[in-house]
Amino acid sequence: MNFFRGVMGGQAAGPQPSGAETIQKLCDRVASSTLLEDRRDAVRALKSLSKKYRMEVGTQAMEHLINILQTDRSDSEILGYALDTLYNLICNDEEEEQDESEDAVTSIPASGKHKNVSMPDEAMQKQSDDLGAQFTEQFIQDPEHITLILSLLEEFDFHVRWPGVKLLTALLKNQGVQVQGIILVSPMGVSRLMDLLADSREVIRNDGLLLLQQLTKSNAAIQKIVAFESAFERLLDIITEEGSSDGGIVVEDCLLLLLNLLKNNSSNQNFFKEGSYIQRMKPWFEVGDDNSGWSAQKVTNLHLMLQLVRVMVSPVNSPGASASCQKSMYQCGLLQQLCTILMATGVPADILTETINTVSEVIRGSQVNQDYFASVNAPSNPPRPAIVVLLMSMVNERQPFVLRCAVLYCFQCFLYKNQKGQGEIVATLLPSTIDANSISAGQLLCGGLFSADSLSNWCASVALAHALQDNLTQKEQLLRVQLATSLGKPPVSLLQQCTNILSQGDKIARRGSKVQTRVGLLMLLCTWINNCPIAVTHFLHNQENVPFLTAQISENLGEDERLVQGLCALLLGICIFYNDNSLENYTKEKLKQLIEKRIGKENFVEKLGFITKHELYSRAAQKPQPVFPSPEQMLFDHEFTKLVKELEGVITKAVHKSSEDEKKEEEVKKTLEQHDNIVTQYKELIREQDAQIQELKEQVATMTAQSEQMQTTVTQQLSQIQQHKDQYNILKLKLGKDNQSNSQADSQVNGLQTEELTQLREEVEELRQQHTLLQTQLGDKDALINTLQSETAEGSAAASDNTELLKELEALRSQVQSQSVEIDQMKTERQELLRKAEAVSSEAVSSSDGSLDAAKMAEVESRLAAQTSETERLKEESKSLLESRAELEQQLATATSTVAILQTEKAKLQTEVQESKKEQDDLLMLLADQDQKISGLKQRLKALGETVDDEDDLDTRDQTDEDEEDEDEDED
């Protein structure tokens, strides 16, 4: 132990060993000691020497330390010493040496943020960085070492978990891509790291945030895994717990991690939106009335929060995703909260600038958000629109440059795909809408356009160009704007005033002598007359414009003037391409001849190419936001770069094109126009046919509904008939029992049964007539089907068939109604019969004072049985006729469907007709069966002594019955 005392601070007698020798002895002790305490002391000694002798400890002790991590998992203290030693070897940050005592845990700062301390000697710092990278490379040669560190993070002991987090963070800083790949393929690797955010010890949680920041840098796969491990929920909870924008550096770490997860990751952005996390961002931007004295940390936090909002609606995202986020931000009130900050007082300048940029991208391309922004007013007296207040800052040369750029970007985003907003801005310049008592956006733009400040000239020119972007109506409306230049002189148009600044040599022209001013005005003129022949005519109508452009293009000027020459060439090329030849002196052909004589076609094309070759052109073409290091480099607008890219090739072809080629093109255009007209006519014809088809479909649907209604009615009637049949059977049984028990009422029963028989015979005759009528109608339907068959064979139209079938449908409907009336009459007659039977039964009971002889009773019973059977037969016949009617209804439905088939598929009509014939045959067979049944019933009646063939037989039978009754009375 004396050896360790010498190392740890005590002075031993004799010569002192060198640092390398001491480290060698300690490594041997770690490798060979069997006692855990000896190994622990040796590792602790290596930790104390790892900063002073970093090279020696790293080269000699690395393997021994890794072996300790693998073998001594049961002792947390030695694991902590080993992890701290490895961290000291790998980390390049200079830190104060941590206290090794047990009380060190209580002195650990709550924040996991470590600040870099710059070394005085750059060579030593570079050497330190090289050592860190070298040891990191050595450590990660075996991927199992990273897996080992991940497994140690599962230990809850503070002395193990915290050094493990710091070590893994240092490894990611030095070799991020390699370590990310190892963690990505490690089972549950990312999940173990996410558990650090749930640790109750703030120092581990905060350092876990730093670890996840390094882990998620530029790795979309890990970003997705972390997001789906509930990272958004946990981070937003931490931000809320720490006080949101008023929180400390932990909030900053959370926001940086959120930016890593969301930036350029469409999957995570969609997950963030679908999880309703945008709504949880609104409370971050709630500011009070007193905004003075913001801390530096609050400014940093709010700046990151605004960047987080911009990530969700960035123009580089897909249009659909950005539009969805913009809609959510408006619905949850986030946009309203940002506008409140925009109009608040006392907000720091950098926060105000970033807020303007954020509002710009939230409203860009969203009509609803743009309309809301147009309605926002500044809290002034009198209230002014927010757009006017912002434009006042843009044209004010005393405002910071970045703020003026932000306002310009906001104005551009407000007008992006917003024709309504463009019209409102241009309307403020028209004579009929100018209000002398208030400042409008148009007045501010004109003031900036002709200001002495070149930056105001450029910003106003670009802003006005965006009010005309892709809007032909507003380009024509702007031609009406008149400006009063000075007292006593007539007003001039805005277009002429812009060209005067470029071409004239007076005081106004000298104001435009700066390149920035002339570039802005040329961009405005190019955007204005592009795709607007009327504006081109107005521009060429000024006799000084074309000579000025040709003179500018043909001169050999310096580097600074090359861009102006290119823009002049672009403006002249637009005048050629969109020229409608309404001015004889400046037709397309004459302008091209002028270029060939004064400039030369090749020289013209070369000057036109100066625009895209400019070094600032590619920078402006990258993104819509105008970001420039200095005001002097503010030359190109993003939308204008797209216009140049679109027109450069077209203008080059137009200049080189001959008159014959133009004539051919005109002919081709005319042919295409004719073709388009033909296509338009066919489209109209198709629309009409679609309307007719839709109308026919509605008719078919109506007929189908009517057919279904009739089917329902028939079903209800059949159900009622079945109920009446059941009631009739019950009453018949009851009547039979009463007649058997009261057989003495012979005379009354005989008279009543005779009357009933007469009524039933009349009903049978009526049913026969109905049967004959139905057979006649069936024959008519056969004729109609044959007619349809013949008309189909001849190729006739289906419209007449449809009319006939509709008439047939109406006839069958009336027939169904008449049969319903007959059924009601039969119900009434049955009720009267039942009432009479009950009366007879009651009279028979009251008059039973004697008994008849057996022969007379047998005769009465037989006659009653005959009457009952006759009634049953008639009921069966009525049922058969009702079934026949149902079959006819079914045939009617089949005929209705046949009409629809004739309209759509004539080829299937034959099959439908055959099916109808088959149904007809079945119906005829059913009617034949009914006739046979009727004949059988007649035979049964004849066998019982009843004649039902004709009226004579019925009269003879009645007379015979009367004679027999008289004889019976005489005998009595």
C-alpha cells in the first residue's frame, strides 16, 4: 500500500519513479491483483494521472480499463473510476478536476452543459484533439465496446450511469457517424438512451439531452426511432416544467434536440403535427405588456422556439405538409399569438426580426392566414394595418438591415399566390382609392421607389414586383397609376417615371446611378411587362426606351455594369417575345433587325448570359428568404431568378428565329387553337350527354322506387288476406260447433244457407270475370313483348317501348286498386255472413223446444256440410286469383326492368324476352291448374247434389228446394 500512498500524494524516501513507470506499475497491478480493493485503488490512481499523462495512460491502460468494465460489473465504484478515466482520455474539453470523495455527488451542478475553455496554446489544443480522435478510434474498433457502455447505462447507480453518459457523448462528438451506426444496430440501443430523459436526477437527465443531441445529428433513421419513443411528449413536458421561454439552459437543450428531430425530416414533422403537438407550442409565445429587461437566456429560448415553428412551415418542405401545419397554427391561435408579439412594444430587435420571418412563412401561400394577417392592426392611434407599419420600417434607412430584409420577406410571403392581396396593394395606388388623410402601402412603396436611399429603391422595386407576379390584371391596372413629379408639370405614368430614372440624365437619373437602384428598377420593369402585351406596348410607346436599352447593351462597361447590361438585354428580349406588333416602328421583326445592326445577335445573347453568371445569382436562387451579408450584395430576388431561368432560353430562340419560322409558328398556333376549339365542342357535347344520362338514371331510380312501393303494397295486402283467412277459419270452426249443438233451427238455417249460396255463386261469377280479364291482359302483354322483339330486331329506339310500358304499368296499378276494392267488399260480406251466423246461432238456442227426427237432422247436416265445402272452395279460388295477381305484379316488375335493359344493353333484350315468356308459360300453367281445381270443385258440388254450371240449373234447383220445403210443411 506504500506504493499507492506515494502515487496518491505521500512522499516516499529514495528516487521517485517517472510518470510512465508509475502508470506501467499501476496497469500491472490492475491486471494481476486478485483483491478487488487493490484493483480499485489502481484504477483510481490511473484516473488521477489520466489528465497529466494522457498519452501514457491511453496507450498503456485502455485495454485494462475495458477489461475492468467487463469483469468487475458487481462493484459500482471501480466501474465509475474506469468510466471517468476513459472519459478523460477521449474527451477534448478541458474541465476542472472533479472531487473524488463521496461528497462529490452533492456538489455536482444541476446543468449538464459543459463549457469549452480555450487553451492559450493552439498547438497544444490541436494535439489534444488528435489524441481524443486517436483514442476514440481505438475504442470503437470493437463494436462490442459501445454495446458494453449501453449496457452499463442500465445501472441505476449514479457513479456508473453519469460517467457512462458523458463517455458516450464524447465518443459521439469525436466519431459521430461510426458510433451512430453501432448504436443503430444494437438491440434496444436507442431505447436505453431514451430512458435517460425519465431519470429523476436532473444532472443525468440534462446530460442525456446533450447525448441525444449528438446522437440525432444528421441521421434520419435514429431521428425517427427517437421520435417514436415518445421523445416529443417528454421534451415538451420538460420544457413546460422548466418554465417554457423563461426557463434556463435545459429548455435550450430540449429545443435544440427538437430541431434535430424535425429539421429536414418529413416523417417526424408529420408525426409532430398528427400528435397535436403544434397546439402545445402556443403558450410559449405568451408575452406580457412589460417586455423590458429580457434575459439573454430568454432571448435564446424564444429564438429557438421561433426557429422550431419555421421548421414546420419551411418553404423547402412539401407544399401539402406546410399547408397542413399552417392550417393547424391558425386554428390553434398560434398565428394570432405571433402577430401579438409582432405588434408588441419593448421586444428585442433580434426576436422581432425572427418573429417577422416566422409569421412570413406561416402565412406564405395560405389564403386563410394571409387574409387574417391583412386584418391585423397595430395598436396605434389611429389604428394602422400591420402591413403599413412594416413597410414603414422597410423604407426607413435608419432601421437595421436584417429587420428591413425580414419585412421585405414578410411582404413577399403575404403576396405569394395571393391575387386578392395583390389587388388590394395595387388598388392603393389607383387614383380612385387614394386617401389623402392616411398612409397606404402603395404610397410607401412609391416613396421608397424614388427615395435617395438605394436600398429603399431596391426593396420597394422588389415588393412592387411581387404585387404583379403572375397577375395579368394587376399589371394592366398599374398602367393607370399617375405620378405628380413637380408643380406646373403634367402627371406621368408610373411606368414612364421608372424608365425616366433609367434613361434621362437629370437629377432623378443621377439618383439611379447606383447599380443597386438600377437593378431593382430593371427587375420591376421585366416582371411588369412579362406576359403582358399591353404593358409592352406602353413601354415601347416611349421613343427613348429602345435607344437607351440598345446603347446600354452595346457599350463595353466594367464588371459592375455587366449585370445592368444583362438586365437591359432581358428587358429588350421580353419586348420582342411578347410584342403584339401593334406599333409599326417596333414590331418583332424590326426590333430583331435593330439588335442585329446595333448589337449583334451573338453579343446580345452573351450579354443576356451575364445575369446567370453573376456570383450572387445562384445564392438568391437557393431559397425565397432574402439573406445577404451586407446591403451592397442585395441585388437579386428569388422569384426573379426563376423568371430569368424561364425566359433566357425563350428569348435566345426568339432573337435567332427568322420571319419564316415565326410564320410557321403562327400557323401551328392557329391549328392548335382550332384543335382546342374542336376539343371544347366535344367536351360540351359530352357534358350534355352526361346530363341526359343522369336524367335517365334519375327516371329509372324513380320507377324503381315506385315498383318497390307497389311490391310493398301487394305484400301488405297478401298479409291482410292471410290474416282474414285465419280469422275466417277460426270463425268457421266455431260456427260448425254451434250448428252441431243447435241443429233444431232447420228452417232458419235452410233459408240462411240458401241466401249465402246465392251470394257465393255471385262472387264466383265475378271472380271468373276477373280471371277472364286477367287472361285478356296477359294476351295483350304477349303482344307487347312480341312487338318489343320485332322493334329490337329492326333497331328501333327504346323510347316508345318505355312509353308503352309506362302505360301498361298505370293500367296494372288501376287493376291492383280495383282488386283491393273487391277484397274490401269481400271482407264486408264475410263480416255480414258472420253476423248472420251468430244471429242464427242465438235464435237456434232460444227456440230449441223439441227435437227433429234423425232423417231430417242428417239432411240438414249434409246440406250444411255442402254449404261449408262450397264456401271453402270459393275461398281457395279467391286465393288462387290473388296468387295470379301477384304473378302479374311480378311480371310487371320484370317488364319494368326490361325497359332499363333496353336503354343500356340492347343485346340482352332477347334473353329478357325469353325469361318473360317462361314466366308467362308458368302463369298459364298455373291458370290451367286453377281451372282444373274449379272443375274438380264443380264435380264435388254435383256429387253433393248441387248444380253450378249455368243459371237454368240453379233456378231449377231453387224451385225443387221450394217444393220439398212445402211437402215438409204439409207433413208436419
